[in-house]
Amino acid sequence: MALAGLLHFCLFLNIQDVSIFGNSKVMVDGVLGKNFIIKPQLIGWIERIKYLWNRSKGASFHHIKRALNKQADDLSKRGL
């Protein structure tokens, strides 16, 4: 949901050149088309993100291992 919101906001502000780093390999691979999504609850979000992604120009999406991104991982656990 956060990624879809971020992409929507960037498009609204006409921000085209954005680098996004995520610690969910399933999401990163799903958006980049590298992996088949086996979790049904993610399919709708992946499709929405792909739609927004295809409308943006110059956006990049990268996987960061959680072990290398401890602060973000801790924040995500607090959000749950």
C-alpha cells in the first residue's frame, strides 16, 4: 500500500526520476516481473503498482536485504 501511495504521489507531483529501495524481495521481484506472485492478497497491489510504475519515467526499484536495513525493518515491525 505504501509503495502504491508513493508512486501515485510522485506522479501527482510529476516526479519522474525516483529510486525506490524495498526489503521485500517478493514485492520487488513481483513489480519487476521477475517472479510469479503466489500470495493472492498481493496480486491486486502488484497490478496497481505495475500500472503506476509504467506511467512513471526513470523510476528504479531495488531490493535491500533486511539485515542491511535494520532501521527500516524495525520501523516496519512497529507499524504492524
